[in-house]
Amino acid sequence: MGGEVTYNEVEEEKVRNEEEEEEGEKMVVRRKYTAVVGGGFPPTTNVVVVGYALTSKKTKSFLQPKLEGLARNKGILFVAIDPNKPLSDQGPFDIVLHKLSGKEWRRVLEDYRKNHPEVTVLDPPDAIQHVHNRQSMLQDVADLNLSNAYGKVGVPKQLIFKKEPSSIPDAVNKAGLRLPIVAKPLFAESHELSLAYDEISLQNLEPPLVLQEFINHGGVLFKVYIVGEAIKVVRRFSLPDVSKRELSKNAGIYRFPRVSCAAASADEADLDPCVGELPPRPLLEKLAKELRRRLGLRLFNLDIIREHGTLDRYYVIDINYFPGYGKMPEYEHIFTDFLLSLVQRK
């Protein structure tokens, strides 16, 4: 009897063998990578393998040499995913980082998440789709209705419009939206926006659209980058304020391909403190925490404005999944620490 092997012992041995086999596969990946790049990993076997599926433009802006070098020093290995090959045949991965579009890719990712629950997928495809649609994007902020001692956060008064352009002026009047009106494509793949100064010009817009009241904000917006629980804020120049006099004198639609960009950084500008002062940290922490929970995302940013003439009235005007982190100060340290924290929690 003493020499018999129990069922539990057999199962434990099986699990041990599977874990050793998986770790062995990771070591093979690590050795191959080390051979290609000429070494550089610290003397550790606990390599964190991050598979990435990004567009060539996103790869170039995100996977900068400084990030890859720091990641290597921390034992993090970035491996390119080939979207034309079965995902389960690649890796093994600890984390999958992605920003590709298309229904087929979303299906592949969802299947992979079900079959590989041990892998952290950043972020769930369904949650990303939620912020691609500007109709649903800001609804969580509106529902949150955040207000505390540090300020109040809401969204501009807006209207979703999908019908004939000729009926836009009537719809805007019925909704009680005041001019000027900001028009954005309903789907967030496009960052183009238009500013309409008069009602007649509204019918020259191309639905489907989100129509928002323009709020004067001193020509400065705050980009709030969120990486897990980390928050980083930068100032960017934005559309200038529109006075009542300008509104009465101007007509037509002005189109802007993209309002904020790296070249428009306002961090070094000599700004009026009433315009340039960053939103209070406790307010941003509360907002980020609630939106992480409601959106189900860990990698996103918020475009926030402060209503000009107020000290504590803020509006979220846009949310972006996996934004241009390469423009965020110290992103290399923030991002690598975040990746390591995901693995440590597991």
C-alpha cells in the first residue's frame, strides 16, 4: 500500500510538468531573442514576454529604442505578433498588447482570451469598441456625474445625429444646443473636427456625427494619460475662445484635422494660471479610478478642458484607447513598471 501513487499526486505531477514545459518554451523564446539582439538581458529566468500587435505607425511611435532598452534591463521582452498566423501558435506570451482594427481581429482576440486565461490581454476588444463610438464613449462620464470638493466633471451638451444633413439645424434647435457647435465623426477612428459658427452652415456637415456645444476654455486642454493606476497630465494648445462678437461676425464651418499634437505642447508656455493650472490631482485620481472600472480599460487617455472663467468646472471632451504614449513624459518607466505589476499580481 505504501508504494501506491494517489490520484492527487498524479495530477500534481502533471501540473508540474505542464508548468516546466511552458517555462521551457519561454526560455527558448528568450534565447532566440537574445541571440538576435546580442544579449542584454539581466541574468534572470523570469522574463516577461509581451506580444504586440500594432500598426507600423504605432510600433514606431511606441516601441522607441529607449523603451526597449529599459524593458530589456528589467527583463521584459517585446515580441511582434504576426496577425496573419494563428495567435495560439505564437508566443507563449504573458501579456498581449494590441491596437489593430477589424471584426476578424477582434474575434481572434476573444477566442484567444477564452483559451488562454493566463495571458493578460490589453485591453478587452469589447471595451475598446465602447470608446470607439463617441455616442457611448462619454456616457460613462455623464452617468458618473463626478462632483467633490475639488471640482465637478461632466461632458458638453451634445447630440448624436445620423439623418439627412438638411435637418441638422432643426435638430440642434430642438436639443437646445448653442452656437458655435463642434462636430466630430461618430466613430473615433477619425480625429478630424469642425467648428460651425452659424445654423445654416450646419447642413454642410456629413453625418453620422456627434454635435457638441463649444465651451470656451482659454485655448488649453489637458491630456490625462492613464496607464493602469498611474496618471500623467500634460497641457496642449487647443481651439481659441470664441467671443459673442466673433460669433456674430463669423459664418461658415472651419475644419481642423487634429486639434492637439506633439508640436502644440503648452507645458513650457507662459500661461495665465487661471488657464494653465492643472486639474487637482485628487479629482483626476477619482475620475480615473471610476472610468477604469466602468470602461474596463487600463490604457487610455482623457482630453479635459476647464470652462474659462471658472476654477473648478471641467469637461471630458474625448477618450482615446492606447493613445500616443511616446509623447508622454517618462512613459518608458511608467509603462515598464505597469507591465511588471501585471505579472507580479498574477
